[in-house]
Amino acid sequence: MRVLFAVFPAVAHVHPIVPLAWALQNAGHDVRVAIHPDAVDLVTDAGLAAVLLGARHKLAGVIEFNSNLDRLDSLDDSLSLDTEHDGSRWETQWEMMRNVLSVYTPVLPDLVEFVRDWEPDLVVWDPFCVPAAVAARVGGAAQARFLWGRDNIGWLRARSLERLAARGAGPSEDPLSSLMDGMLAPYGLEYEEEFLTGQWTIDPMPPGMRLPLDLPCTSVRRVPYNGTAALPAWVHQRPDRPRVVLTLGVGGRGRQLFKQSGVSFPEVVEAVAGLDVELVATVGAAEREAVGTVPDNVRLIDYVPLNHLLSTCSAIVHHGGGGTFAAAVAHRVPQLVTPMPFWGEAATARYVADNGAGLALDSHEFTPDALRKGLTRLLEDPSFREGADALHQEMREAPAPSDLVPVLEELTARHRR
């Protein structure tokens, strides 16, 4: 069958779909990935065929977040959803989410044109790429969402529907109509919920991290893919002392940690260098340049894909990003998570701590001393490794991407028009 992935042009959105795209391709299916031209390298570097869409639109500067670290400073926690502790601001968040979902709408004509020409059997789309569901309907293809984090959109939509029902409001009073009508009317379509949440959802999140939603769902194991690189020799060598990784991700708000905590990167290096460990810190040029004399047990690097680095590591310090969490779980590495809320980072930190796989340290409690004590606990207490093993086993119980292929074949046959 022919499978089209429609992906939002950002690192954190492209990387999660790669293992499933590989699995479908390796099973003999014809795979294409629709992406904005300015982000095509994210697809082709993974060995996948890219379809360039949206060349006439700059997508409001979204592409710059992949390479311009200064743009990351403009991100905030407005879309961060922590339903366990505070769901009271959901109406404001739902309004903001609709605005985010509107960013990709200019690509709809290009998507429809390609779907009509190529005639895919299945369209797998990023939750931010709602027009892909519309294009799938126009072309008669089955369609499914692929999540890259918790289903904040589904949860907010469910709250919205509950509120509308309680008021006895009709379809015209649904604020979502302003987003959807402009996409649907040109093709003679009327709104259905599957245009927002898919005919079904492919969910790589551990069951314990999912939001309670009544939506058709298929599970898949999140196999970590963190990009490609020429790997230095030391990555494959067992270190003489425990290797600890500090990473703040390649997107999201992770790199705001030092500003928010009031702790400088040189202070972090000094704190960890005092331990009997090897510190590998993947940080930007500004942070690296801020360190004067680099201690002998510290490596300051730009980036090494975590799925290759973590096999020789004993602990990881990170901001709660989904890709980093998945890589750490895959390699059974205890985690010290200082969540920088952007989507679901607080829930990730809590999940790690509640399962005994690491520690959660609030950014306002992030000090050199707290970091040093937390790492010492992770490295000396064997229970954290046991907790990391348990999370790894939970991940292994989900179907691998290759196991999901026949499921997708069956669902596609059922839903294709």
C-alpha cells in the first residue's frame, strides 16, 4: 500500500515517525513524508523520501526553531497540560491550541493536490497537521494521527465538547468551526470529529502516561531515533567511571533552564565535575564558551544522538522532553528530570519519579548542590536502575513498529473509502 506521512516541520515532530516509516518501507510499502521544503533534511537524513509541500508559505517562522536557538527563548508554558494538578485553564489553552492548529492550514491545497495525484491508501498525520485528515477524505484514503507526546489536543477537545453539551449549544456555536469550516467548505465536506482526532490514533506513550480519552487507539513502541551523526570513537568505549549525560534537547524550552533556575552552566559543570563521574554535556556554543578551563572528566559537545550515546551511560539529566525520555527508557538509564513545561514535561518527570526510575527536581529547586546530591543518589542507589529496568520492560510490551504494520494494513482496508 501507499502511505503518506504528513509531519509538522520541527525536529521533535519528525523524529518520532521515523521508525514506523522504516518498518512500513521495509515491509514493502511505498512511503512518502510530506514536509515543508525548509525542513526537508530532517526527512532525507533519515533515508526517507520527502514530498515538498507548502513552498509558498513560511509557516510563521516555525522552521527557525530547528536551528535558531534564540527563537527557543520565545517559547513558554502556555500549551503545557498538567491535568493531574491543574486543569482549570483549559478554556484559554483550547483557544491557543486552535490558533496553533491554524498554522498548517495554508498547506491544505498542496496536500489535496498531492493526494489526488499519488492516491495514498493511508495518511498518517501529525496532530498539528489537521489539513492532512481533510486531504485524506478528499482522496478516499484512510487516515490516522501519530502522537509525539500526550494527547493534549484530544483532552482539550473532550472538555470543549462536554461544555458545549452542558450548554445545549449547536454546531454553529462550537469555536472549532472557525478553524474547520474554511478547510472543509471548498471540498463540500461537513465537520466530523475524525478530522481533528483521526479515524484512529497511533500512540507511542506508555499506558501510564496517557490521558483518559475515549478514542480509537493503537499502541506502538517508541523506538528512539534522535538523528544521524558521524560518531566519535569514545561513544562506543566503556568509560573508566560512570558516564552522566546532561542534555536540554534540540527544541522546546529545555535550554531556558539556566535562565529560569538562576544557575549558570559553568556552575553546573563545576558541581558535577566534583563527582567521580564522566560528564558529557550536549549544549550550545554559548554554554560551551562560558566554561573557562574544562575539567578532565568533562566533555562539552554540540550533539551526539542519544540513541547511540546512552548505551554506555549510568545516568541522564534532562528537561523532560519526549525523545530524551524515550531514549533513556530504551537504554535503562536512571533519569534526573528538571521539567521545563512546554507540552507534557511535568507529567514525564512525575512518571519517572513515581516509577522509581529517577528523580524529579523542579527548576526553582535546581541548584548545584541539589544536582550533585540527586546524581549521587541515582548512581549509588541500585533501586533506580531497577526502576529504569521496569520502565524498559513496560516499553517492550508495546508492539514494535514492525509488529504494527499488519495492524495498519487491516485498519487501512477497513477505513479506506
